[in-house]
Amino acid sequence: MTKPPRYQRRRRSPPGTPPGTLTADPDAGETRVRAIRFNAEGVSEDDSLAPCAPGSILWLNIDGLADTDLLQKIGTSFGLHPLALEDVVNVHQRPKAEEYEAHQFIVLRMPEPGQDGLHTEQVSIFLGDGFVITVQEHAGDVFDPVRTRLRNPLGQMRKRGADYLCYALVDAAIDAYFPVLEALGEKLEQLEDTVVFDPDAVDMGDIHVLKRELMSIRSAILPMRDVVATLQREETQRFSDNTRLYLRDCQDHAVQLIETIQTYREIATGLVDILLSSQSNRANEVMQVLTLIATIFIPLTFIVGVYGMNFDDMPELHWRYGYPAVMGIMGLIAVVLAIWFYRKGWLGRR
Amino acid sequence: MTKPPRYQRRRRSPPGTPPGTLTADPDAGETRVRAIRFNAEGVSEDDSLAPCAPGSILWLNIDGLADTDLLQKIGTSFGLHPLALEDVVNVHQRPKAEEYEAHQFIVLRMPEPGQDGLHTEQVSIFLGDGFVITVQEHAGDVFDPVRTRLRNPLGQMRKRGADYLCYALVDAAIDAYFPVLEALGEKLEQLEDTVVFDPDAVDMGDIHVLKRELMSIRSAILPMRDVVATLQREETQRFSDNTRLYLRDCQDHAVQLIETIQTYREIATGLVDILLSSQSNRANEVMQVLTLIATIFIPLTFIVGVYGMNFDDMPELHWRYGYPAVMGIMGLIAVVLAIWFYRKGWLGRR
Amino acid sequence: MTKPPRYQRRRRSPPGTPPGTLTADPDAGETRVRAIRFNAEGVSEDDSLAPCAPGSILWLNIDGLADTDLLQKIGTSFGLHPLALEDVVNVHQRPKAEEYEAHQFIVLRMPEPGQDGLHTEQVSIFLGDGFVITVQEHAGDVFDPVRTRLRNPLGQMRKRGADYLCYALVDAAIDAYFPVLEALGEKLEQLEDTVVFDPDAVDMGDIHVLKRELMSIRSAILPMRDVVATLQREETQRFSDNTRLYLRDCQDHAVQLIETIQTYREIATGLVDILLSSQSNRANEVMQVLTLIATIFIPLTFIVGVYGMNFDDMPELHWRYGYPAVMGIMGLIAVVLAIWFYRKGWLGRR
Amino acid sequence: MTKPPRYQRRRRSPPGTPPGTLTADPDAGETRVRAIRFNAEGVSEDDSLAPCAPGSILWLNIDGLADTDLLQKIGTSFGLHPLALEDVVNVHQRPKAEEYEAHQFIVLRMPEPGQDGLHTEQVSIFLGDGFVITVQEHAGDVFDPVRTRLRNPLGQMRKRGADYLCYALVDAAIDAYFPVLEALGEKLEQLEDTVVFDPDAVDMGDIHVLKRELMSIRSAILPMRDVVATLQREETQRFSDNTRLYLRDCQDHAVQLIETIQTYREIATGLVDILLSSQSNRANEVMQVLTLIATIFIPLTFIVGVYGMNFDDMPELHWRYGYPAVMGIMGLIAVVLAIWFYRKGWLGRR
Amino acid sequence: MTKPPRYQRRRRSPPGTPPGTLTADPDAGETRVRAIRFNAEGVSEDDSLAPCAPGSILWLNIDGLADTDLLQKIGTSFGLHPLALEDVVNVHQRPKAEEYEAHQFIVLRMPEPGQDGLHTEQVSIFLGDGFVITVQEHAGDVFDPVRTRLRNPLGQMRKRGADYLCYALVDAAIDAYFPVLEALGEKLEQLEDTVVFDPDAVDMGDIHVLKRELMSIRSAILPMRDVVATLQREETQRFSDNTRLYLRDCQDHAVQLIETIQTYREIATGLVDILLSSQSNRANEVMQVLTLIATIFIPLTFIVGVYGMNFDDMPELHWRYGYPAVMGIMGLIAVVLAIWFYRKGWLGRR
Ligand SMILES: [Mg+2]
Ligand SMILES: [Mg+2]
Ligand SMILES: [Mg+2]
Ligand SMILES: [Mg+2]
Ligand SMILES: [Mg+2]
Ligand SMILES: [Mg+2]
Ligand SMILES: [Mg+2]
Ligand SMILES: [Mg+2]
Ligand SMILES: [Mg+2]
Ligand SMILES: [Mg+2]
Ligand SMILES: [Mg+2]
Ligand SMILES: [Mg+2]
Ligand SMILES: [Mg+2]
Ligand SMILES: [Mg+2]
Ligand SMILES: [Mg+2]
Ligand SMILES: [Mg+2]
Ligand SMILES: [Mg+2]
Ligand SMILES: [Mg+2]
Ligand SMILES: [Mg+2]
Ligand SMILES: [Mg+2]
Ligand SMILES: [Mg+2]
Ligand SMILES: [Mg+2]
Ligand SMILES: [Mg+2]
Ligand SMILES: [Mg+2]
Ligand SMILES: [Mg+2]
Ligand SMILES: [Mg+2]
Ligand SMILES: [Mg+2]
Ligand SMILES: [Mg+2]
Ligand SMILES: [Mg+2]
Ligand SMILES: [Mg+2]
Ligand SMILES: [Mg+2]
């Protein structure tokens, strides 16, 4: 039987730590920085932390959270709020969108590429004037298509602002759940078939594990829908009207994901009833066989017991046709009982 | 046992595709265009893509999504938004209504005619100034009554605007679910009867499949109610006050459908309890028969066993009326036990 | 076992019928018209369709929907909206309140008098300037007390406006559910007693049927609460402030009905658990009897079998007190087992 | 087993009675009136119906609803609205707060003192200019502490207005549920212990009765929370800002009550699962004993049966050590089976 | 089996006590006062009740509620509202935030340090102009990190206002639930493993107790989320814009806690199904063994019984190979039955 997945532990500073403290997780990945600078004319990549020239847009991606000093330095140089920085380091945040004066702050969870998609990685996004900063737990992400589109001289992305880049990253994170959910859907479909056609091969634990996986994906995506809805609202000044149209498209995808998860959950819950019912049916079937055999033979065994008694005076024993008569009577009893069972439907449906 | 329906796979571009990209599904149906142009004076039909003369209204219907170039061309010529066009091609969208500057965009799911109604087809509707464009997955739809009404010189439809045509299409799509739901209702009624009067002939899987079908219809209609509610709201300028009255009527129908589905789901859920209980009753009945027989004959078999023992010195064996006495005593025991069972109600109610 | 009630089929025009079409149901009752005209001075009754003199109020009641031409004529003469008229004819509408420019339109469902109250009849009410028109599926309704009050020269009703008459009709329709629900409550109370004190006499199907009846009443009353709430809202100009107070009283009754239904549903749901548990208890009890008897006698039967063997050399058989010794040992075993069962509580609690 | 509580019947006028009609219930208690008049200087008590002198406040309490003429007279003299008066007489109203032009009208349900608190009594409160009128079903209430505080020359109550007196009455009615709920909590705790440690002593009906009692209290308190929330809202001019602070405190208590009820309900629902599971465990245990005994002795009984056969030629019967050999083999079989059962865990855990 | 936790009794004044009365609980802890006074320059600690010098901030912490006179005195001197003071003394309040004219009043529940975290202690917080007063049930709390930060000359806390101190206390109370919930999570994980891999070692009562613990934590944290949301709202003037950012961070933590609890509850609920199913499986397994043995041996025992009969004329008994023939036939029957069972899957899967 599959082992239920472990709960994601929230490694976090001990209660009472002053807010804004950056505590490096001992297991945190090595920090590496990669900058992409672009405008309508061209794109360049380096690993400098320098801010962008006016008219250009900087995408600073940071993998690994070990070097909290560097994070602090970047925070100071780009005006990132200490509370936001703290959330960057305390991974296992719930996805959220928070507006600070100097920047929009977004926390997302994206499926880790190359894995089964059930382990998610926190990615924090800062959207400020002319820059987007993304911070991930470790190297490897779902943003490569965005990088490709930026490097493509014919693509439209270079001509758009930082808000559109930010949208593209959010969209990539959400879209990455579609294959994950499709895999889960296939697993569920298989489980459903097994429950219906070969219930003995399943057990309740398998359904439980699948429900746990659905719960875990849902807990990542549900708040991401709210994140996109928040970003789309008119008060947030950081997104142009045009980008907001794209965010609406993105929200649409999040809603589709959630609806699919909800449907899968309802199906999985229904499987519980089928399995319980099939177990119960199984027990009934076994019981019927036992009852059939016992009910026919127990009375007969009594009768043969009677004529095995050693009384001096048992006239039947000395009758000429005593033996065949008793055998015949017993055969008759068996036939009558069998007919009775048949009429009750205990023989016909098996 | 019926096989549970397969999940509708959402064929979609891979994650990371730039928004607005039109990727043709390899299985998409051949693209065919049919235009109906009408005003109060008359109606004409052709397959040209030309926009309509002022004062006339154009209904452009497109079946099949294979030819993305043609779709792109139509999109450019009528000013359709790329994000909307992308949704047209990525079928299995959730129904929705989105307002763009140049047009209203509506996605619906309609039951495929001639089928069991459980497979739905996406139809996308663009309502702009003087035109309605509908795009379907493949030929065949539920709009024939609307076409008939347009061709009827006495009908009112030609005198109304594009918004009324759009309403009529939405109304036709929603109304098409009534016969589907009626068929499901009959199926449910039959299942209910069987569960109540002949529970052995049902199994939990049948209830599960029916619940799955209800879930699938509900996931199409629930968002369609919201679509109609959105269209009806005053801010949307594309619908006249009069047409809005008709949309209210249409919303009424959607609400009726949803309520019926909800009722059916509650009934189906109740069937689960009846079935489990009937299985349990069945087991009890079998158990009672076994217990009755065993409890009467096991002690008797012991007694005859006693007098089958070969001890040298068993005085009863040599008594004159030993044999009939033992037989009589055993008969008495059987009668007493039978009375006791009767009093416990194990004999009376079967 | 009671047969579950049939689903109310919604006879309706086929999908695609133009809105506002009046299609007579072939089973519709014969159309009969009855007018009551009144003002503070007096009341007169006839069957003319003439509108009312100014200063007087007309209540036009129509029983039976067979004569769609007459309905159309009345519609034209009183300015009734075609969409509303269509709903009048398509019975099995969900209760609703819709405001049109020329009149308020209300659809209610009232229990049919003289029946078990579980079949409801649609009544459509038009409230316009100086008139109230009610249209019912067939003759017989719950409005007789209102008629009596109108005919009573001392009653207050004649002095009030059409809005108050309309309130009185809505109130009568809602109040008519109280006796229906009381009967259901008695049925539930009886079922509850039986489940608790004589569970074998019930089966799950009975609970299911009662739940179905509650669902059916609820689906009629739930929207009627919303109807009254809508009528009470300040924007609706058709009801005076004073009448609105009366509508608040009426809403109160609807809320009481809904709450009672909700309570009944929770109780009925609880009965499912009791019944399942009682079935399970029953099975345990039967099982204990079987186990008791079998566990005591099976070993004893083995022992007597041993001394029924025909070995040449079985010394015990020739002992002087072999037979009584074996009988004594067996008695001892039986006693020990009985004590053990008693200690386990299998004997004490039955 | 406890009998489930009877449903509170709503004795009410027959449907169609004109609104505002006061119909005395034949079982209604005798009507008695008691007036308390007070201002900052002093307090006086009498049974006159005279309105209060300006500057003083009148609390008129009426026990018993038999004398509808007197109620009507009081209604006329204090300007009480007929619809409110009707609700006073039709007891078993749902708690509510309704504002009329001349007075605030409040319906509460209070536990009857000296009873188990599960029967509630309707108390109707009118708060007008300078007066509070309370009407109860019969003598005896939870307001004595309020009377004591009024009579206390040092208390603050006399200095406050009628609105504060009204608050104090509402507060007393709500606070009276705390002891009731505490008693239920103890009952639930006891039931929980029994279910966990001695499940055979409980049955599902006991849990059902407790759930019914919780439902009944909840249906009284839930609307009372809304009553207090309504009174607290700013639009209601009858309560001073200061009294509103006290009403907030009162609402707090209602919320606490509701939350406790909710918790109790969840616990009670959990007990259902424990009980079902414990019944199932019990059945398993019984079954294991039966299987153990039967599985060991049935094969052995077969073997001794073999050597009880009367064939002429059964060599084993004439072997020297045939008898002890068979006995030994049977002993061995018993031991092997016992070990096998032990390994399966059927012996170890009982 | 673990005993379910006792319900927290709400010790409270008897119903009818005038609002604002301070009744000391006989078990209340001894009252001890500790004041911390600080400004940007420094910090001093004493146990005087004197208000703070302007420009400084006072944190007055009171442990133990026995001395109601002292509480009354403090209340008068700082202008605390009597209703708030009453709530301070009546512990087991639901967490809440109430604004009074002279101060903000907050009630929280914090886990008691050094315990299993499932017993919570009420802490009441008054935030006024230049002061924060905290009142606890008894000595010992989760505020030590805040004290440490105040005493640290390099920390930022001294430079902030009373509102920030108040935030820090709320934050500490909420953060203290993280370790509690982590411990519960480990317990749940362990239970889940046991249920899945060794179901006999669990019983439903264990799941029930864990659910009870989750309910109890939830009932503390759920209202605390609302408290923080209330404090954060713009109308509340007591918190600066900057502190409000910190409160948002704090709310984030509350939401995380609630979501984790919700997830745990769903998992625990799923365990119920697994356990029931595993019990049912177990019963089936036992039943199969019994049926297997009985079904094979009961017919055979009948056959040997036949040849144990004492009829004079049983020719088979005198056949030469009668005995081996019967033995062979019985062997054959056993083999056929075993094959049949194998085919039914009763032997293969165990
Ligand atoms: Mg912190
Ligand atoms: Mg990464
Ligand atoms: Mg999470
Ligand atoms: Mg899209
Ligand atoms: Mg997307
Ligand atoms: Mg995309
Ligand atoms: Mg869908
Ligand atoms: Mg089509
Ligand atoms: Mg209609
Ligand atoms: Mg329609
Ligand atoms: Mg149920
Ligand atoms: Mg269920
Ligand atoms: Mg239609
Ligand atoms: Mg309906
Ligand atoms: Mg009628
Ligand atoms: Mg009424
Ligand atoms: Mg009333
Ligand atoms: Mg169940
Ligand atoms: Mg009435
Ligand atoms: Mg009373
Ligand atoms: Mg109170
Ligand atoms: Mg009630
Ligand atoms: Mg309080
Ligand atoms: Mg349950
Ligand atoms: Mg009080
Ligand atoms: Mg403390
Ligand atoms: Mg609480
Ligand atoms: Mg944070
Ligand atoms: Mg915190
Ligand atoms: Mg469940
Ligand atoms: Mg369940």
C-alpha cells in the first residue's frame, strides 16, 4: 500500500523572533543570482546586481536562500520591505499578494519540474518600477518558456513593461499545474475502474492517499486564484489595463484548475461508498455459501447421527429397506432446502 | 455494470505558450463558414466573410477549428481580441462572459444533438456592432429553431437587433439541457425503484455513474447561469432593456435546471444509504437462517452422538423405551427453541 | 413499502419555441373566469372581462389553462407581458416575483386543497393599477377565506387597495403549507418512534420517501420566501408602506416553514444512523446466539465422537464409570464456557 | 431508552384568518397584569394599566394569554400594532425584532425556570416611549434578578431609560441558557465516556435524543443572536449609544452559546462513528471466537467420525496404538491451528 | 484508550448579575502586577501602578484575577470600561476586539507554556493613550521574547508606540500556536500510519480525541483571525499605518494556522472511513476462514456419519475396498471444493 505523503513542515523562526528577521534554513540551497535586462531593442544577461538603466527592465532571479546577507543587501538596494523579505526566507508561505508602497509583493507555489508535481516550491516575486525580482528555494523552475520568449527578437514580450513580465511569470506558475492535475486525473480514473470492477485489489488507504494529494494541490492553487483576483482589481496601480486583461485570462485558468480538483474530490469521496458497499457484498456472498452448506448438511448429519446410536431397540435399523429409505429421505430434504434457497434468490444470482 | 464515463480531457497548448497563440488540435473538425444576413425586410444566406451593410445584421457561424489561419483572418477583420480567439480554439473552456472593448465574448457548452446529451460541445459567441459570430467544435448544433425563426417572414426576430439574436442563441443552448435532464430523471427514477424494491439488482457503481453524469451536467450549467446573470447586469451596454427582460427569462430556466440537478443529487445520495442498509438487512436475514438451523440441530447432534458412544456400561441404551424417549426429548428441545426464536421475532417477520 | 413519489414532470414547449408562445397543455383544465369587483361601498361578482371602474378594484380569477386564446385576449386587454403569460401556461415554474413596467408578476405554488398537500398547483398573480389577476391550473384553491373576507361588509379588506388583496392571496398560499407540514411532522414523529423502539418494522425506504416529501415542499417554499422578500423591498412601488408591514409578517411565516422543514430534514437524516446501527446490533445479537451454542456444543460433539470410534483398544470404554465420567467432564466444560461468556457480557445484556 | 422529545406544535389560527386577529388558545394561562413604575427617585408596583407619568418609566408585565380582550385593550391604549399583538398570542414564534412606528417589538424564547430548560416559553417585548411591556405565556420567568435590581435603591437601573430596561430583559433571557447548556454539556460528556469505555451500554437513540435537544436549543438561540444584532444597529433610534455597548456584550454571550452548541453537535456527530465502529468491533470479536472454535473442532470431529464408521475392513482400528495415535494426531492439528491463529493475531489481542 | 479531554467549563457569574460586576473566581490565581516603562532612551521596570510620564509608554502586566478590588482600582485609574473589566474576570471568553471610547479592548487565548498547548489561557489587552495593560489568568505567558526585545538597547521596539507593543503581544500569542499545531500534526501523522498499516492497534476513540483537540484549538484561533482583521481595518484609529502592515503579517499567520487545522480535520475525517473499512475487511477475512473450513468438513462429516449408522443391511460396509473408496471420494470432494474456493479468490489473496 502506498504510504501517505508526509506533511510539509513549515520550517520557521521560533515564536517571538522580531518581525523582519532573516533566518537562513540550514538546508537552504546555495544562493545564485541571474539578471536579464531588456527593452524593445534588445536583451542582455549577466549576474550583476546593478539596477537597470531607465527605459529598460530588469528581471533579477535568485535561486537558493542560504545567503541571507546577500538577500538583505538586495532588499536594501531595491527598497524591498523587511516583512516581505522575511516571507521570502520562511518558505512554505501560503500564496498571497501584498501591496507595499515601493513594490507589489507576490508569493506563489509552483510544482517542481521533473518531479511528480506534488512537491511545490515557493517563489516570491517583487514587482517595482522597472524591475521584477523572483526568489526561489533552489535552482530549476517553470519559467524557461518566459526566458525563451524574452530572448526571441520577434516576440512581443520585450516591448511590454515589467507588469507584463510579472503576469507571464504568474501565468507560467499556474499553467504548470495542468499536467500535474492531468496525471492525478489518470490515477483517479484508474482507481475508479479498479474499485468498480475489481474491488478486492483496492483498499481504502489508496483512496485516502489520492485525496491527500488533491488536498495538497488545492491548498496551493486556491489562494493563487485569490492572488490573481487581487492583482486584477482596479486599485492596484501597478498593472496596466491591457495586462489586466491577461490576468483575467490567467484567473480563468486558476478557476478551471480548482473546479477540476473539486470534481476529483467528489469522485474520490464517492469511491469510499462503493468500496464499503463492495466489501459488504463480499461478506454477504461468503455468508451465503456458508449458510447454504451448513443448513443443508447439519440436519442430515443429525439424522445419520440418530441411526448411529447404539440403543438395543431401534426397529428401523432392522427394516429391510431402512438404509435406502433413510438415504432417500435425506436426499429429499436436501432437494427441498435447495429449492427453498433458490426461491430466496441465494443460488440464482451468484 | 456500466463503465463510469471518461473524464473530458482538456486538450490545450503546453504551459508557457505565449497568450493569444492559436494551436490547432490535430483532431479538430474541418472549418466551414455560413453567413446569414438579415434586416426587417429580408434575409439572405451565403458563405462570404464580408462584414454586413449598415442597417443589416450578420450572423457568421463557423463549424470546425482546424483552419486557424482562417480564424485569425476573421479575428483581424472583425476586431476580435487574441485572448478570446485563443479560448475559441482551446475547447473545454468553462462557460463565461467577458467584455472586451470591441465586442462581448461568451463561451457556452451545449449538449450535442442526437447524442445522449452528456457530451457537450463548446460554442463561442462574439457579439459586436451589427454582427454575431458563433464558433463551434464541429458541425451540428441546437440553433436550428433560431435559423427557422429568422427565415420566417412573419417572425419578430428580423426586426430585432444583434443583441436579441445573441439572446436567442444563449436561450437555445440552455433550453437544450431540459430533455437531457428529463432523460436523467427517468434513469434516476428507475434506479430508485430498483433500489427500493429489488436492491440485489443494483450496485453502488450504478449510483456512482449517475452521480458522475449529474456532476458533469452541473459543471456545464452552473457557470452558464452566471453568464446570463452577467449579461443581464446594467453596466453591460450591449443589451437593450427589452432584451434584458428576455435574458431574465433565460436565467430563470438556468436556475430551474440547477435546482433540478441539485434535487437529483440529493436523491442519488439518499440511495447510497438505502443500498447499504438493504445489503446489511440481507446479511442479517441469511445469518438468521443459519443461526436458526445451527442452534436447533447442533445440540441435537450432540445428544445422538452421546448415544453413539461405545461405553460398555450405558444403561439408557438397554432401557425398553430408551430410543423413543430420546427422540421425544429431542423433539421437545427443538419445539422449545423454535418457540424461543419465534418470540425473538426471528421467525415471524421473514 | 411506500413507493417513492414520482417526479413532477415539467411539461414545456420544445426547446427553440419563440419566447412568449402560449402552447396549451393537452391535459390542461377547462378555462373558467370569475370576477369580483369591490370598493369600500360594496362588492359585486360576475364573469365579465371588463376592466374596473375607477375607484374600484377588480380581482379576476381564471381557473384552467386550456383556452390560450382567451388568455391572450386578457393579456392584451390588461397589458400583460408575453413572457409573463408564457410562464402562466408553462406550469411547474419555480415561484418568483418579476416586475414589468405595467404590472407586478408573481408565480406561487400552493398545496392543492383536499389532497395530501404534497401536490402543488401553480398560481400566477398579476398586480396592476386597480386589478389583480390570478390564474390557476384548475378549479379549487386556498383563497376562499380571502373571498369570504371580501364579501363581509364589516371586514377591512374592501377599504384597502389592490396591493393589499395581492398580499392576502400570497399570505393564504403560504399559510396553506402549515397544515401540510404538521401532517408531515406527525408522520416523522411516528417514524422516529418506530425506528427507536421497533426498528425491524421500518426500512430505509420509508425514511427516503419522507425525505423526498420534505425536499419537494422545500423546493416550493424556499423560493416563495424570496418572492415575499422581493415584494417587500422599497424599490417596488406597487406596495404601500402599510401593506409592506403585512408582507413582513408573511415573510416571517415563510421563514418559520423553512426552519421547520430544515429541522425535520436533520431529524430524518439522524434516523438513517439509528436504523443502520440497529441493524448492526441485530446482527450482533443473532451472531452471539449462534456463537454461544456452537462454541459450547461443537467441542462436546467432538468428545462424544471420540468415544463413538470403533478402535479395538480404547480402555476408557471399559472403565466402570467411564460413561458418567465423560458426561461429567462435558458438563463441566459447558459450565466453564458459559461462565466465560457471561463474563464477556454475552449472556448478561440480552 | 429515552423517548425522543415531542415536537413543539405551533398552535395557530387556521390559514386564512385575517391578520391581526387575536384567537385565544383554549389552553392559554389566565391573564394577570403587574406594573412597575420607576424613576431615579423611587419605584412603585401595582396592577393598574394606566400609562406612566412623564419622567417615569413603566414596565408592564402580563402573564397568560387567555384574556384577549384585555390584550386588545392594552394594545389600543399603548398604540401596539395589531400584527405584533397577533404574534404575542400565537406563541411558538421564531425570535425576532421588528420596528413599528410607535414601538420596537421583540419576540424572545426563554427557558422555563425550574424545568429541564428544554421547554421554552415565548416572551414578547414592546419598547415604546417611556414604557416596556412584556407578555409571557404563563406565570414564572427569568426576570427576577432584573426586578431585584430595580427595587434596589443603590442600583444603577432606575437612573437609566426604558431602553436599558429592555436590554436587561433580553440579557436575562439569553443568560438563562448558560445553565441549560452546561447541563447538556455534562450529559454529553457522560455519553461520550460511555461510548468510548462501555459502548454496549449506549445506543444510537441516546445520541439522537441529545442531538435533538441541541437542535431545539439552537433553534431558539440562533435567531436571538440576530435579534440582538438588529437592536444594536445604528438606524434603530430607540437605543442610546451607551445601551448599545451593553447590547454588544449581550450579543457576545449569544455568540458564545451558539459556538458551544456547534461544538457539542460536532462531538455528538463524532460519537455516531465511534458507536458504529464499536459495534462492528464487537461483531468481529464474536466472530473470531466462533471461527476459532469451529475451525479447530470441525476437522477433528470429522476424524473421529471416520473411525466411528462401521466398515468391515478398517485396519487402523485393529492397530495396537491406533487410538492413541489418532488422539495424538488430532492434538497436533489443534496445536498447529492454534499457532496459526495466534500468528494472525486472533488470539493475542483479545 | 486516551480519555477524551474535559470540556472547558465557563465559570461565570450567575444569570442576572448586573453587567460590570467583578466576581472573583474562588480558584483565581493571586494577583501580581509588573510594570515596564520605556521610551527611545531607556527602559525601567517596577510594580507601581502610576501612569506613565508623557513621551513614555507603560506596559502594565497583571497575573492572577483574585484581587478584584485592585482590578477595579486600575480600571478606574486608567478609564477602563466596566463591561471590558467584567470580561477580564470572566475568563473563557471567546477572543474578540472591541473598541471603547477610551481604549481598544482585546481578548485573546494563548497556549499555556510548558503544557501540551491544548489548555489555553485568556489574556485581555487594553491599548490606550501611552499604555498597554495585559491581564492574564495566572503567571507564566508567551510574552518573554517581547520583554527581551524591549530590554535590548539595540532593538527597534522602544522607538515604536504603544500600538506596536500591542501588535507584538498579539503576534506572540498567535505564533505560540505553531509548535502546538506541529505536535498535533506529528500525532496525526503517526495515527494515520497506524490506521493504514496496523489498523487493529487503533480505535475510533483515538481519532475522536484528536478531532476534539483540533476543534479546541480551532475554536481559539478562528476568532483570533477576526480580531486581527478588525484591528487592521482603517476606521480603528489606534494603529498607525506602519503597525497595520505588521498586523497584516500577523493575520497571515492566523490564516496559515486555520488552514492547517482545516487540513488536519479533513485528514482525520478520512481516517474514520479507513478504519471502518479495515474493520469490515477483517471481519470478511475471519468469515472466509470459517466458511472455508466449515464448507469442506461439514459435508465430509456427514458422509462418515452415514457409514457410522448401524443398519443391518448396508452393503458398502462389507465391500472389500469400501473404506478406501469412501476415503478417496471424500478426498476428491475436498480437492474440488478447494479449487472452487481458489477460483472465487478466497484462497489467493489472503
Ligand atoms: Mg513573529
Ligand atoms: Mg526553483
Ligand atoms: Mg498551504
Ligand atoms: Mg483563455
Ligand atoms: Mg494560463
Ligand atoms: Mg498560457
Ligand atoms: Mg467544466
Ligand atoms: Mg456543433
Ligand atoms: Mg419564462
Ligand atoms: Mg429558455
Ligand atoms: Mg446521508
Ligand atoms: Mg454516506
Ligand atoms: Mg425558449
Ligand atoms: Mg421546483
Ligand atoms: Mg386551483
Ligand atoms: Mg401568513
Ligand atoms: Mg405574525
Ligand atoms: Mg456510514
Ligand atoms: Mg394569516
Ligand atoms: Mg412565564
Ligand atoms: Mg449576558
Ligand atoms: Mg423554532
Ligand atoms: Mg461581556
Ligand atoms: Mg456520519
Ligand atoms: Mg449578564
Ligand atoms: Mg499566564
Ligand atoms: Mg471557545
Ligand atoms: Mg510574514
Ligand atoms: Mg506572527
Ligand atoms: Mg466521509
Ligand atoms: Mg461515512
